[in-house]
Amino acid sequence: MADCIFCKIAAGEIPSHKVYEDGQVVAFHDLDPQAPVHVLVIPKAHIPSAAEITAENSGVVAHIFEVIAKLSGELGLENGFRVINNCGADGMQSVQHLHFHLLGKRKMGWPPFPAEA
């Protein structure tokens, strides 16, 4: 999509601090990190959200989790990490392009965000 910021990052039109890239995905540091390690992993193909995953495009999701496993070792997350996907308005999805947050190097709490009253 022409106006999608993550599509522009994937295409190299917007610079990012990449930690991984292959033919299907890009992983880069989040500009507003919520943990000492906070990397976003996105498919290069535009998929608006987890609600748009189909049999035709689901293979990239498996590949993303393979990349996350690889990155967890490379980024020293041997004590554990969290993977988050936000979907839709109530899920707090701010960019309408499927993406996964890889967070680590700190003890995580639960729930991850305070509930609104």
C-alpha cells in the first residue's frame, strides 16, 4: 500500500535500524521501545492485521516465528521474551500492517497493559 509506513520501511523508502531481513520479512528496532529489546517483525507483503490471515498468506506468519526464534538467540533473550500482536482498534493496533513486537531483557508483568475502567 502506498501510504503504509511499514510497507515503506520494508521497501527501504524509510530508514530503520534493521536487525534482520530476508525475502519475506523485515525486523527492526521500535522507535518507542517498551523494553530494553523491542523489535518489530513484519511481513514485506501488506497484510492489514491478524484478522486478515488466510490459508494463502499464513505461511509468512510461520516464517515470522522462525525469525523470532532466531533473533531471540542473537539478541540474548535466553531468559525469555514476549511476542505481542495487536489487532484492531480494541487491540490497540496503531499501524494497519501485520506486525509482531518482540520484547525482552526485562521481567514482564501481566496483564501487559492496564485495563480501562
